[in-house]
Amino acid sequence: MNLIFVEALIITIITEVSVGEVFVYFKDYKNYLLLIIAAGSVLTLPFVWFVFPILFESTFLYLFFSELFAVGAEALLITYLYKEIHFDTAILLSLSINVASFLIGVLIQL
């Protein structure tokens, strides 16, 4: 496996779980939500890194659709595995964790 991908996955999990901890703290959710968030990262990041670049030549389209996929897929996973969270809240959570992860990635690239 690509070492850069593994590093990105670790950074993504740390970032997204850290943002998820805010939701756990303020919304009084159970800690296993953090495991679901980590699982979502493990499931979606390979698509973002290896599938979407093949599908789109345009960097803008690649970023737009890959992030849209990540937000949607992770929100569905959260809703399915954590029954106490409705889909609209899961979208907000997924959008928050993915924006944070994207921005960390941009900062690392600078």
C-alpha cells in the first residue's frame, strides 16, 4: 500500500475523530460514534484517492464529486449504524468532519 496514502488516512482519521469528539461532547452522543466516524474514513478515503481521480480529469470536478461522495457516504453510514442520529444531523456532522479534513490536507500541502 502507498505510504503517502497510509499517512493521509491516519491524518484523516485523527482529524475527523477529533471533530467528532466535539459532537460527542456537546450532543451527549456515545463514544462509539467515533468508531463509526473512523470506519467511514477507512471506507471512503480509498475511493477519494484512487477511484475519483480516474473518473474526472478536472481537479475541480474530482474534488467536488469526491468530497460530495465522502460526505454522503459517511452520513449514510452514521445514520445506519447510530440510530439516535437523524440524517440531517448526520449530514451536518459529516460535512463538518470532511471540511476539517480537507482543510488540514490543504494546509499540509502548503
